[in-house]
Amino acid sequence: MIAALGPIIEDEDADVVLRCQRGETDAFEVLVERHQKRMLNIAYRMLGDYEEACDVAQEAFLSAYRSIRSFRRQAKFSTWLYGIVLNHSKNRLKQIAGRSRHETRSIDDPIELKNGSVSRQVADCGESAADELEKQEMEKAVQRCIDALEGEYREVLVLRDIQGFSYEEIGVMLKLPEGTVKSRLFRARAVLKDRLVEVLGDRL
Amino acid sequence: MTCKDVEILLAALAEGVLSDQENHAIESHLRSCASCRKALADLRKTGETVKGLGQVDPPPWLKTRVMARVREEAEQKGFLRKFFYPLHIKVPIQALATVLIAVVAWNVYKTGEPEYKQIVPPAAVQEEQRVKTSGESPNIEKPAPETKRETASKTGISEQRDFAPPAPRREGQTELPKTVIPERAKADEAASVATPGTPGTAAVPVKDGEAVGGVSAVGPSEKKEAMPYPSGQPKQKTRDAAAGAYAAKKQAAPAAAPPALSKAGQAGTAPEMTLRVGNAGEASDVIENEVKRLGGRISEKQTSENRIILTARIGMDRVEALRTKIRSMGDVRESFPDTMRSGAGGDIIRIEIRQD
């Protein structure tokens, strides 16, 4: 599944992007069609909420359209585009964090601990639960653990381990040197492992 | 190597980014440490779990909504780009506004100029006049009316030129040296020749025939020939010519243009002002009142169909105030000599009021 989403070798979007830059509005539809799934998935893994992710993806596409004339082909268009959705996601996270401070907390919200936060909701341990249901619960739990990661760990983990981008691409998107991307990623994996062990125990 | 050191390196192990030395150290540690072996196992499982996370599919409305907003924005942008694009339009609009303001301001200033002059109290004008005349250089005064005339309308200038030449011709009744005839007068002469002849002008058939084509067709030689006409002949023709209309009027009323006045500008002649207004009678009353107000008097008043000629006697120091007043009343042509002629009751000024 991930293999299909591996790094794109050449910029297949170049022609369509050029048409957009010349003012062909319809050409942008091609780009939306091509990239909407990945855009949505990046936003979804960053935010952990489907509705929010759809909203953010939409905003990211719009802001890409507005600034497409300033795209100078120094990177692949997709890398540039995913950088935009990543920034929108991070901004949305800040907004949500600001909002949640004023809202009552759900009993399912992660508990803040000294060494980080842990999801309070524990997967159903019932042996009789269907595999599919268990898988869904498992995914929810993993997503909660990802959500609990600090922003800078979360983005590298999402981009590398979930979306499968190369270190180089991630470096371009985050405007970070590759070395920094790697060290953050290793740290993110270690933290996530601890969380998952804590939450899932033997089921990991 | 402690468990803490190993834990940090474990995540990098799978990436293959560690040196051989580090790899060896980790392997030897793992053989002896069960907790680190579990940590590595958990890390691998975590990786698998994360990679196994499913993908979500975009809702069908996502693309539709994005494109709807993109198209909406494209239309707006196209409109806005035309009118408000920062670099291409804003600056020109500002520049245009600046130019417009400058033009309006200039027009307001120009149209308001006569009023400003009126606003200046007569005393101040007199004071200014006194300062000028006390220098005992009457020539200083001359540029003022001259300049005024220059700024007047084109017709004003041409008429002024027409104004002077006919008199000497009438006086001399002889051929004039062509060098002293102004350019314009030459043209008028030529124009009059070009005009289709009236019964009275049949005496000069050659010129009429040649010059019918227009003024521009009249060569220098013809002009030369046109000059020696007996005085009566050109007078008659000039009256018929449109270009010489003003001169014709002048000649039609000889009383209005005595030879002395035609020599305006020469020392010892009376200054003269010609005012063109809509209502000559009304203007005459205003000027008469103004003369009285300034301590002068009207010594003579000639009234004919469309003109009134006033001869005013007024103190030398009040002349400027009177001139200012008359200038404000309508289109004025002035002819002031270098030295003003002083009569018994002060300076004599001839004011001709023409009704258009």
C-alpha cells in the first residue's frame, strides 16, 4: 500500500501547472484530482479528524491556487503542494488547541502526564470482538498516540512512516536539513513506541 | 554502551544510517540485554503498525467545492486585476489624480484671476501706481498692457495689428514701404484681393482672377503689387473681406478713430481703451460712475448705434484703478502711450465701448 505512494521520480505535473500559471482555471481541476487523496490523508493524520482534514485540504488547495504563479519549479509541484497542506494543518492544530482551552474536556481526551500525554480510552479487550472492529479500534488508538505526539515529531512521522516521502522531500517541505529530519524521526519513533506499548500492551 | 545509548540508536538501526562500529556495538549489547531486545522488537512493531494504517478517501464534494471556489476567485481576480492590480494600476491612478488636481487648480486660479484683481482695494492699486510713476520711467508702465494683450485671445492680437496700419495708409494716401507693413496686414491685403470682387472692384480684374484660389496661393510678388492701390480702393475691398472686418468697422466711423488716436503708442497721444460688452449703455453708465467715483469727469460722450465713446478726464494717480475696473468688465484692448497727455482736468482717456 505504501509502495504505491512512494516518491515521484519526475514532475508529472509540470505541464498542467504551466497551464494554471497561464490562467487556465480548468487545468487546476486536474491537479486537485491527482493530489486530493494524499492531501486529505496528510491532513487527516496530522489532525486526527476527517471533517477537519477535508476542510483543511480544501483551504490548502485554494491557497495553492492563489499562489501558483509564484511556484518556481525549484521543487516538485507535489512537494510544494504538500508543504502547503502541512502548514495549514499545523495552523489548524493551533486553532484547535486555542479553542479546546476554553471548552470542557471530553472524557476520551488524552490525559496529560509528566512524560507526555496518554490516551484515556482503552481498546475493548473483549475476545469476542470481530477482527474488523478490533482493527478499527486499533487504528483509532494508534491515531490517538500520533495525535499525542508533539507537532515537530508528528509531522516527520506522518511524512516518512505513513506517507513514505524521502528525507529530501521532507526537508524541502519542512525547510529543514535532512539530518534534523532524521534525528526528529528517530526520536518520534521512540516516543510513539513507548506510547503504543503503554496503550496497547501485548496487542502491539 | 548503556541501554539509554542503545535506545537512541535503535530507531536509526532500521534506516541503515549507522556506522559499522555502531552496528557492532548495538548487536553485542542486544545479545546481553533482554529489555533492549524487547525495545527493538516494539519499535519494529510500531513501524509496521504505523505503516499499516489505512488511507481515507476524499469525499466526492471535495473537488467540486475546491473548483467552485477556484472559479469564483478567478472571476473576481480577473476583474480586480484590471482595476486594482497594485503595480500596474494603483500608481497610474494616483498619478492621474495628481495631474487632474493640478489641472483643476490651475483652471480655478486662471478663472479666478480677474476677481482677485477686483478684490485688491483701489488704494493699493494706486499705491502701486505711484511707486511705478515715481521712478519717472514711464516705460516701465508699458509692459503691463502689452503683456496683457499677449495673453489675450488670438483674435485680440490680430485685431490689434489690424488696428494700427489702416490709419497711416489713410493719412499718407500713398504707397507704403512694404517693410513697415506688419505681416498680418500683408495677409489681410492679400485676402482682400482674394475675395471675389464686388461691382465696385471690377477695376482690378487681374488680381481677383489670380487669387481666387485662396490666401495661401498669393505669392510675395502679388503682395507687392497689392500695395500701391489708391487709398480708396483697398478701403472698399477691406470692408468686404472677412479677415479685415475689424479694420472696416474702424474706417466706417472716422469720428471714432481720429488720426491722433490711431497713432497710439507714440508720445503725446491720448490713451485709449476699447471695451467689448453685451450692453454698451449699461457699461457706459458703470464707467461714468466709476470715473466720478475716482474724482474724474466725462468731458465728452459720443453715442452711435453699437458704440459709445467716452472721453474721461481723471487724475493721473487714478488711471490704474479705472483701467482695472474696465478690464474686469469684458474683453478689453488698451493702447497707452509712453507719456500720458495731461489736460486741464487731469489725464485724458478715450474709452470706446462696443456692443457685440
